[in-house]
Amino acid sequence: MPNYAGPPPGAPFGPRFSPYVAKKSNTGVIVAVAIFAIVALTGGLVAAVALIGGSSRHVADAGYSSTYPTSTYATETTTSTTETTSSTEEPTTTRPARTTERETPASQTPSGPRSVAATGNNPLFARPNYGLENIPCSLSRWASDQASVERFFRSGIGCLDAMWSRMLGAVDLPFETPKLAVPRSLSESSTPCGSGGTTTGVTPFYCPTNNTIYMPMDRIELDVWGNHPGPYLSILAHEYGHHVQNLSGISEAYGNQRYDAGADSAAGLELSRRMELEAQCFSGMFLGSASVSGGSVDKNIYNEAWNAQDRGDDYARNGKRDHGTAQHNIAWWQHGATTNRNQQCNTWLSASADVS
């Protein structure tokens, strides 16, 4: 597997390393030695609860639908040919055939980039210097009325598109922008993923069936965060992280593995936590990169997001340990924000204790 620095430390609040550009040519800055030194010294997750300042507030427990449709793109299961020696992540259990899926004849296979059904050895993690390019983000002004909220989220998706489209293109993976729905309440929308899948309809979520991010007004905790845009942007970036997982093929491999393990088994719930914590790390990568790019994501928005990541099973309303502890949600987000390296967000290769 690709070299991996280990579980994320509780990243210190203060000066951050400059985010990095993903290029096919392998040019770019290697992750700062300090990060690896911290990992080697800690050997595991460091509590970051103190960074929250004792606040009991939390960002809505963002979710990913439990519906796993056939990908829009033709996919192939492969093993990375870069810095990889072995893989134990792909299950060998034979699953019953799904009657709703049909294989695409070779003669009809679409041209262009295709997703790769793999988790830990996905092409996203093939090189240690892969990360998001620093691109200025232009956000619409935040206000709490529905029209302003939708404009804000649409502008945020534009910023996320600019960064992630280049990253996916650099590793020959497909890209398309997600759709967005901002209803006053989820009951106003019809979704093929039900009311939020594993999150039982109490939070924002991404539905891969129709490639849509749902951000209902009654699920983004306006009463908690008021006119501070940082937490809302981090929630959007988390859901967009699930979109990236879907485009890359991580979602397909995850769905197959969880199906085999049993969705609510101990192994199945651990897979769900790996999925969610990876999306947390991707969210941090975006905020960290955007905050040094000279656009709308200034230090205030970044700091608001930094101090708003105590989501997770601690606040879950579905009774399942499928998102990870608040401490791990904090640590993975902050790790992504301070490293901006895809490999550093590869939760699939981390020890079980680091995704509990």
C-alpha cells in the first residue's frame, strides 16, 4: 500500500503549513517533516477537545446515505501500481447477485476517466504529495434566509469544484459537479435515498443515487451557529467529500464491503466510521487550502470551522456508532486542514483504534 504517516495527531492551533498542489508530474512540496515527527511521537490520536474551549455546541452530524447504487461511471477493481506491496482490504466473500444491476458490454464502455472501486488503494492515494491546489474561493455573503443560504452553498460548491476537479483529473478519475437541494425542511423534498439513510433523516446528507447534496434549513443548526459561515461551509465540504468518494469509486467499494460485513455489524459500523472520518478529513483539506488562497475564506471563517468539529456519535440521534467519536471527528478534520495531503486522509489504512 502507499506509505502512510499514521493516525492524525490533534493538530496544534497556530501557524499551518502551506497547502500543496497536486500534479501528475510528482512536482510539489513534500509533507513537512514536523507532521511526521508529531505522528512518530504520539503514535496515535491526541485529544483535541481543549481546542473547542469547553463549548457544548456542535455541527450537525453530517451523513452519507446507506443507499449504494450502481455508479454512473463504468468501474474497474484494480490495485495501485505505485508504492504498493499488498492489500488486505478487499473482501473475497461472494455476494448474491443484485438484480437491479447490469454489466455494461465492453463495446458500450464509455470513454474517458473511470472510477476505480477501491478504498485504501484508490488512485487518490497513489502519491504522498497529492493534495488540493490553492485556488481563491469567492463565497456569496452568508445570511440566514433561505435564498441567501442557497446562494452561499452554491458558491461554496463552485469553490469545491475548482479544487477537486483538478485533483481528480490529475489522477485520471471522473468529475462532475453535484446537485444541491436547500429545502426549508426535508419533508418538502423527495429523495431516492429516503430521509438520510444511516442518519435517519436528522442531518444534511449526500445522496449518491441522484448525485445531490441535501442541506435542509431545519438541519444545519441555524440556532446554534447564527451568522458565522465557517461551520456551514465545513458541513458542505464534508458532504462534498462524500461526493468525491462516490466519483472516485471509494463509495462503491465501501458499499460492497459493508454489504458483505453486515451494515450494523461491528465490522460494518467500523467501515461506516472510516467513510465518515475520511469525509471529515477531506473537509479540513478544503478549508485549510482555501484559507491561504487569498479569497473569501479568511482566517475568521477558518477559525470558526476549526472550532466546530465536535460532531460524531456523541451527538448521534440514531443510536449507532457509525460516525466516530467527537474527538476523532475533531482530529481527522484538523489533520486534513494542516496537511492537505490525500494520503493523510486515508482512514482505510488506519488502526481500528483511530476510527472508533
